[in-house]
Amino acid sequence: MLAACPIYALVVGMAHFSVQSPAQQLAKHLREEIGNGVWTETMPGTIKLAADLGLDRRVVIQALKLLEKEGLVKSQGNGLPRQIVSSMARKEATPLRIMVLLYESNDTQDYYITEMVHQLQAAGHRVSYAANTMSALGMDVVRIANMAQKTKADAWVVRSGPQKVLEWFANQEAPCFALFGRHAEFPIASVNADRTTVIGDIVLRLHELGHRRMVMVVREERRKPQPGANEREFLATLSKLGIHTGSYNMPDWGNSREGLNRCITSLFKHTPPTALIFGEPGLYLSTRQQLSDRGIIAPRDVSMVSMDPNPSFDWFHPPISHITWDSKPWITRVLKWADNIALGMDDRKKTLTKASFVEGSTIGPPPQHS
């Protein structure tokens, strides 16, 4: 019986502290009872629980909703006993073996990657990088799956995973966290910057400046098997402006440096674009160098925008036009996910953080001869 528990006595005796609601106090008591094995597979329904504890049913319902939100119990329908997820009944979190699967090796240069790994380790988890990156394995889902199956890991963090790769991880027993990538269709935890609206605004801004020939340069996995959300927004905004869209606006160049160089050469051979939007800083900087060698300068001859920030951009004054965001909430979210998984919770929450456009000095009106 709840009357035999020190819950209400605790409130009276410590009134000068922040007092929890009756539902929060009851949730704490029920959590401890589950941890002590009082209930295992299911716990009593609301009516019986309220009668056994001598409490108002509304308090019991609120407390059970708190436990459901934590993932400790699952509702089986009105009036039915709630199911206890057995692995969630542990009192203490078990440190995880977390494997980080990178897109390519230079991802470790990103601040948020190294900081994420450091903080996960500080929280007691064993964190390692996978033996190979997805790029090193040719983005081949079979090869990536073979490597993952041979790797001892309790959970995975996948950085910028292609659609088929994240689909494979979503169907595995070990939980997966998608750090960006094509995760929208799959029930896995994720975090991303909300760039879609910003991309639409950039297209509108370029159009306002007079641009009509806009091209988005992104990796193959952002274009196939169908364009991602950001890419669809780019094409849709062009269409709304009355601009016909096709392969010119989002060219297929494979995924190699040579392919990118051929693509840029081809674009500027006959009908040069007046604005280029790049999916990442590496593509931006590579193209900037190639165009500079040919005497093509931004924004005099072509406007250029990066959809991602990069620490090197801080050394440019005025700044390079790019989309930016605060990566700290990403790290916090990954840590929370790891803690939840360590406690046995089923955490598949998807999180979006705000992004903004730094207009910078690399966009302007199109050249007069265009």
C-alpha cells in the first residue's frame, strides 16, 4: 500500500524543497517497485492499482503516463494491465559498446564528432570508430552489413548514412542513431538541422537577385534512389518560380573527385549556371579552386553557397555564404539517447534543430552577360 511508503511524509518533511506532484511521486514509487521485481511482465490495471494504493484514479493514470513516456511500460488498451518491458526494469544503466560509423575518414575533423565521442566516453560508454568508413566500403550496403555483423557493438551511431544503409540498421537488434543522413522513413533515433525551409529561402533570395540558372551539387546518396527532402525543396521552389527543372539543376556526377571535375567543366562549357548550391563544404571548396584556376570568381561570375558550415569558413572575410546551426544540441541528444538505451528504453525520437543562412560575400547578382 502507498500509505506504508514514505512518499507523502517526504513531501511534508522537506517542504522547503521543490515539491513533486503526487503523480511524479507515485511514478517514482512504481519505478522502484518494478526495479525490485514486485511486478515482472505486467502490472495491475488502473482501477486495481488505485484501489490497492488507496489513491485517486486520476493520480494513478497520470503516473502511468509518465512511465509510458519513459518507455518503462507499454499500454495494451483501456482497462488492460500495462506491459513491463523486462530489460527496462534494471535499477542502473549498463555502459554501452557504441560503434561510430563515419561517412568518410575526415569526419573526425568535425568538432561535434570528436566532442560527441569524448562526452560519451566521459559518461562511461566504450566508444570506437568502425573499422571502415562507408566511403571506404563503396557505400555498398552488403559490405557495410558484413562489417557491422562482425563488429561487437551494443549500439551504433551512423554519420550521414545513405537510405539503404540506414534501412538495414533500422532492422537490426542493436539500436542505431542517425546523425543526419536519409533516415526519415525509418523508425530510428536521429538528429538533423532543419535546412529545408532555409534552402527554399536561399533559392528565393537568388531569384530576387536575378538568378534563373541555379544548380545544386550533392552526393549520389542525396539524389538516389530519389532526391532527399532538401533536394526536393530546391527543385520545388524552382518550379514555383516558373523555372523548368531537370538533370541540369541537379546533375549526376557519381561520387568521385574526377566525376565532380567533369561535371563542373561540362556545366560551364555551354550554358553556365549563375548560382551553385553545394551539399557540403568539401564540394564547395573543390569547385571553388577549379573555377578559380579558370578565372571564374564568386560572386562576380557565379554565386556560390554551401549547405553546411565548416571551421575554415571562419578565416574568410567577408564570410562564405552558407547554412549554419548550433551543433551542441546534437551532442546533448546523442548523450540522452545513449543513456536511454543503457537503461533499456526504446528511444527512436527524431530531433530537428534550427538552421539559418549566413548570406556572406559569395552571392550577388548574376553576371550581365548571362
